[in-house]
Amino acid sequence: MFKIGATSLKHRTSIALLVDKPEFVKTIKRLREKWNLTKLFQPDQDSELMEHICGPEKNYDRWDNFCADIETVRRCFNRTPNFDKVIKYALAFTEIPEGAFRSTYFKAIDNSEYPDDIEYAIIVTPHSTPAEVTSELKEFKQIMQDQIEYRSDKGKLERAIEKYRYEPGPAYKDFDSLGTLDRTRLWYWEMYGEQIAGNANAKLKSYEEIDKELRLECPKGQDHETKAEQKKCPYCGLDDINSMQHLLPKYKKALESQ
């Protein structure tokens, strides 16, 4: 199961509904073999990843091909460019950290044959908030102050003029908190993990079996200091199995459709 560091419920759910897809897991496994990613990097080791991909000969064409693979995966799963970092971290790092996914972001768009004719746009999605738009505007102004140069090329132009008319996403009403989402993901991997790993004949555990096993795996031995703390625990905080019998099929259906 991929570790997700996003603290926003909306963002964590958007990420989860991509990375928990069985086909996505298979794709990541194939690409890890292709790029010889036998050991994953820490989230702050971006330069080390680049060194690994480019090799001792510093072949930067390999990095371009690596990024192209990420873009191909994103397009295959019908996601917008703000998922590129999510895919990169899922592929090569131990965690998808906070900030890897943004529902609002700005892009430099070169829609002209004249190099100096550049427009800047803040891309909003159905999940954008006023605070995020304000934050992006502040960051944009800072970048303009720093006079960062925008280099135009055919590939960048093609990516910049993409349409952002729709962002696939779940119905958040089913996940009332981060704890509910994390618990649902934990149960999903307990239920279907072996099948996702390639064992198509693996027998599914019952809800009762999973509940019993997860309670035994609680890091605090089910000995929480407060009721509120126990309720947040993804291992032993479930009050009623019936609620998971409702949520888990809906989560699986969302993974198959989003």
C-alpha cells in the first residue's frame, strides 16, 4: 500500500483513488523493473533519483524518457498534469508527501509562435478553494519577482495547451474524515492485497477475520488514552463492521470507475 502524506481529505482521497487501482499497482511494478528501482528513495532525495535514472554517464535523455513514462501513466488513467508528481513519488519514493498533489496551480502557456508572447494562468479544478487560488497567486507574483525565465519548446507547448475541463474525483461525502479514508484503504488492501499482487485465486477474508487481525496489529495494543484517539485508529477504531461493509464496496467501485 502506498503511503500518502497529504493532510487534506480531498487531496488524500484523490491520490488514493488513483494509487489503489490494481492496474496502477501493476503499472508501477512494471516501471520499477524497467528503471531498476530496486530500492525506493526518501521524499527529499529527488536529486539522487535523477542521478540514478541518468546513470554515471549523465545521460539526461534517460530523464526525459522517465518523465515521458510518468506522463503516459497519467494519460492512461485519465488524470490531469497535477498528478504527475503523485505518480513520480508512487513510482520511485517511499511516500507520496504533502504538497505532491495540488488541486490549484499556475502554468505558463505559450500559445503563440512568438517566443515572448506568453500567458500565465492559474488552473482551477472542481476541488479548488479560494484559499488555494490566493496562495497560487502569491507564489506566481514571487516567481515573477524572481524573474524566472520560461523556455519554450514543442513538448512544453503541447503540454501547456492541454484542456483542464474536468478532474476525475470521488464523492467525498463517503469519507467524513482522514481516519475514515485511511481505515477504508487499510481494509481494502487487507481484503484484496493478494489478488492485486497477482494471486488471482486468493480467497478473500471475511469482514470478521479482517477486523480481528487488524485489532491485533494495533500499534498501541488497543490501549488508547482517549476515546477520540481510539476512534481515529485505523486498526481498532471501527465501531461497527456494517459501516465497512457499506464503505469498502463503494471504494472498490470508485477505484474501478474514476
